[in-house]
Amino acid sequence: MTACAYYIQRLVNPVYSGKQSGAPQLLRGALSVMALERAAMVAQFDAAKLEDPEILEFMKRIKVAVDPAFDAMGNAYRYSTRVTVVSTKGGRHVRETPYRPGSPESPLSDAQLESKFDSLVAGILDARACGRVKDKVRGLESLPALEALIADLRAG
């Protein structure tokens, strides 16, 4: 993965920070979990994931680097990334993302947003409370007050 931004460079390159950081391992771990589980939600960032042998093995195949060209594009592109996957047969697949998903420049679809909400509240709100919250949020502009929404959030 190639990323942008001064603060990422400080994490990835110990020359900038003057000390070795655990950030490169954390980035490789996060990318490994996302690749293997096809998700990047709360469950994927459990500390136990960094002890999973499959994830640890996959991490060895990931390199993280900074691309100064992203920084040169300015602050608006500070979350830009480029992921290059090289297959075992030598094929290269590249995907560049100038904006993070869910940003104003790259909004989530209604289905993606609802799926993200469902993932985040799983285990916190039961299915009925989840449905009530979604219904109220969909009609937020017409709610006379927020007390009913807040009550549903607390009831979970």
C-alpha cells in the first residue's frame, strides 16, 4: 500500500520519528485482516487478531510506503491510497483511491451506510431497537424532537 501524508511518513519511516514505531506492523496487520475478512469494522480490530497465525503469515506479504506525489497534491488528498496486489503468477492489480469512502467526495450509498450501521450496532442494539433507530433517522427532518430517538438508542 502506498499512502499520503506527513503523519503516515512519520509512522512508517523511523528516520522521521527518530525511533522505531509499531505502526508499520499495525498497518500491515490491519491490511491483512481487511484482506482476509473483507471488512474493516470494529470486529476486525480486535487485539487478538495480531496473534492469529493466518494473519501473521499474511502480514509478511505486505509492504507499506509513502508516496510524496500524494503529499504534493495538497491537503485535500491527505487520505489518498494506492493498493497494488501482485499475484503469485506475477499479475499486478492497482487501485488508487483519492478520497476515503464515506467522505463528501466519495459518499457511501444508502445500502453501504445501512450495512455499516448494522455492523456497528450489532451486539449493542437488538433487531427491533435497530429497526426503530433506522426508521427515526430516515425521518429525522420530520421528528418534532429527538427524545424518542435517544430513548431507542438507550433501550438497546
